Amino acid sequence: MMRRVIPLLIGMLLIAAAVVTAGLWFSFRVYVPENKCAVLIRRTGSELPAHQTVAREAGQKGLQEAVLGPGRYFYNPYRWDYEIIPLISISTGDPSTWQWIHSLDDTQRDALRAGTFKFTGDFPEIGVVTRKIGTHPPPGQQIVARDSGMKGILEEVLTPGTYKLNKYVYDVEIHPAAVIPAGFVGVVTNLFGDASEAVSTPDELDFTSERVADAGDAPETEPHTSYVRPLAKPGERGTQQDVLQPGVYFINPKLKKVTLIEIGFNEYSQIKISEEENFRISFPSDTGYDIKVGVTVVWGIHPQHAAEIINEFGNVDRVLDKVIGPQLRSICRNIGSTYAARDFIQGEKRERFQQDLTAELQRIGKQKNLEVLLALIREIEVHAPTARDGDTDTTEDLKRTIQQSYIAIENQLTKAKQRDAAAVKAKLEEEQKKVEIARETISAQTRVMVSGILADAEKEAAQIDAQAELEVATIQQEVALLDAKRTEILGKAHADVEKMKNDAEAEGYEMLVGALGSGEAYNLYTFAENFQPESIRMFFAGDGTFWTDLSRFEEAGAAKLLGGATAPASKAE
């Protein structure tokens, strides 16, 4: 019976353990999903001080400063509670959606010059973090360091990415990053820091009156004293000297302001757009005529002067309103009042007026760190002082008189040029005749010279041929003599070789005979050396006869010897 109870108890214990484990799993487990974080709340522990809302020390009761990222955790539900909050996500942006200067309309360009335009698109973002808890910063200080432990706006920003931050401890504001497009620079202004002192300088470009002086008098100006704050040094409040080049910058907008400035050349026009929008510059001439001119100025800002311009004027619109526009009108009136009405109709004087206007604008622009490339006179109208609006008779008479005087002068110049042309033509015909005569003379001389040169060349060629034939015959004779001598030498050498060979062979035979002792011994030696038994074939031809078939003629002697040797044997039979 105990054998059956023990397995049952074990099974019940396993089931109880599984139930307890499941209960603990679902009771103690803290699951933080993706893109979320958990703020822990301690239910037990020491009470927080009166001025403190978040627990910053271990064992304190209430909201905890630390948070849990995505994942699975286990906490005692009787001691801990939690709250799921979203993570802080900072976007990296999408460059394909950025809108640059080439796609701006006139309204957007005006806003850009006024410093109020913002480029649209999905730009990178930054997170400006404000710490809600901590010690209070010194009076007047709003920006604090991350490791200072003080309340306030953190100097450091969150760059693109995902962060787990306790919303009860930190407040995060999402701002676009500072993106400087090509063709622009960013002027940085520190919003906090030690203030630099302003200096007073006489501003010769601010005129209280634009009255035009009489002809020949100097233009009247009343300079004002303006107060310009110098560029700030690092750590000081104000405009910084160094500008941001094109790129992406993660700058705290609570700490620094970035102003976009378009570099390069732009145009500013004072022209007649319509009857309602007529911005042409009007001034009297030296002779009392009313002159109306339309002018376009090509000007620009160099990157190294962008900070100074923003520091002094604030934006580009104020540059146009305080420098380019007023100075253009003032210079036109001051210089134009020294010209007569007819000077604005003649091309040479009109071009000089444009050159003087450009030079003066460039001089003034240099004082204000502006680059003036050109002041272009686009249109000029001359009106009689007594003419009413729309009355052009007097002006047309002036133009006609000037035109007629110019036509008369041009006619005289034309006739003078025609006389000069006729004289030049006659002189040209005379010179052409001289050229033809000289050409024939040179041609005849050339033919004579060519004939002489050909004759000399043929004579010299015949002499060269004869000399060559003589030299060839001489060489051939020498070659024949050499061939004969070579043949003689070769024949003699061949005979000597044959004689030497025969002498050597005879001497060898003589030595061999001497070595063998006699001529008969030498013959037997020769026979024995050349004898080949396998070449002898015997035939039976009857009694008393023995024949051999000798394959070589020189073996005949050996056959005779054999015949002599066998004869006695036959007799013995």
C-alpha cells in the first residue's frame, strides 16, 4: 500500500510546486514591452523628505529615479509597483525630404531674409532635457550640466536614438537639429554667458536727411552715433565670430541660436514693376530736368563677415533697409545731380554715371563688410521740368536735337572716312600693280635659276655615274684576283691534304708489315681480319670436287688456300 501512496504524494507535490511556480511567475513578473520602459514605485520603505518627490536613495518609498528598459524582470508585488511609459525616440530624419533654396518662392525668400523662414523636411532631431528634481541652481542660471545634480535645462542634448528616461525626473522637448544647407552659413549667438560691453561708433551711413545739395556742393550728411556690441568671445553672451559651415549640428536651441545666412551674391532692384509699383529713383539733373532711373545692385555676403553683419543688423532685410536701399538712393541723387540731362541720353556719359555709382557703393559696402559687385542702370527716363505726367514732347525734342547733332557729326565722320577709303583704295591698286610686276620679274629670274641648277645637276650626275662605274670595275678586278688566289690556295691545300693522308696511310701499312714480320704475314692478317665463316656455303658436286660460294671477291685467296689444304686429303682417300 505504501508503494502506491508514495508516487501519489510525489505527484501531488509536483503539481503543488507547479501551481506555486505559476503563481509566482505571474505575480512577481514585470514585463516591459518593446519601445516601452517601466517606472518603479516602492510601496514600503522610509518616507521621502517633504521637498523630495522622487526617491534618489536606496530604501526610500515612492517613485524611483531609475527605470527598467524592455525585457522581463521579477519584483515582489507586495513591495513594488510599476508604471509602463513610452521610450524617448529621437528621429534621424530623411534627407530626401529636405527642401533647399532652389525650391523657394519669393515669399519664402523674403521670410529667409527677415530671419523667420525655416526649411521644411524630415530633419534630424535633438532632445532638450529639463531635469525636474535636484538642488536649485544659483539665481539667474537656467542651463546646468548633466553631472551637476541641479534642476534646470541640461546643457547636453539627446542626439538621434532611443532613450529610457523617467518622465517624473526628466522632461524632454524635441527640436529639429541645426541643418546648414549648401550655400549658407550658420551664425551662432550665445543666449547665456557674460555680456560684452557695447561700444559707440559714429555711423556715417545713417542720414537724417537725403537733401541733394546744389550742383558742385558736397552732399549734406548728418552722422549719427550708433552702439554696436562687439562680437562675443567663447563663453560670452552674444554673436560668435566663428560660423557654422554646411552640415548637421546638434546644438541646444535653449543655449544657442543659429541664424541662417545665404552667402554669395544676390540682387536688389529699384525698378518700375507696374504703375502701382514704381520704385525707380528720381532726382533733378544739373540742367533742371527730372531724371528717373531703374537700378539693380548685385551684392553679397562673405562667410567671414556673416557674424559681423548679423551682430550689427540682425538679418538681411535690415541690411537692405539700412545700407543698400538708402545708400543707393542717396548716391544716385548726389552723383546724378552733377550730370546734365543730355548726359543721361548719351551712351558714354551714361556709362560713366554707372561706373561712379558702382565705385561709391563698393566703397560704402566695404565699410559695412558687404561685397558689392555691380550697380547696373537698367532704364533711364528724362522729363522736362515743366512737363506734366505723361507729357513727353519736351523730352522728345531734347532727344531729337541730340540725335540730330550726333547724326550731323557722324555724317561728317562718314564722309571723311569715305575720302580716306578712296585714297587708300587708289594706293592699294597702285601697290597691286607693283606687286604684279615684281611677281613677273621674280618668275623670270626663277626660271633662269632653275635651268642653270638643272644643267649643273645633270653634269654633276654624269660625273658621279662615270666615277661610280670606274670604281665598280676596279672593285670587280680586285674581286677576280682574290677569287683566283683563293682557288689556288684551296687547290694546293687539297693536294697537300691528300698527300699527307696517303703518306700517313702508307706509313701505317709499312709499320704494320714491319710489326708482322713479312708481307705474307700481313696478307694472312688481312685475310683473317676480313674472314666471315657464316658467309661460306658448301655444295657437294661429286667425288673429288669441293666448291665454295664466296660472297666477297677479296676472299678468293682464302678459297685457294682451302683448296690446297683439302687436296691431300682426297688423295689419301
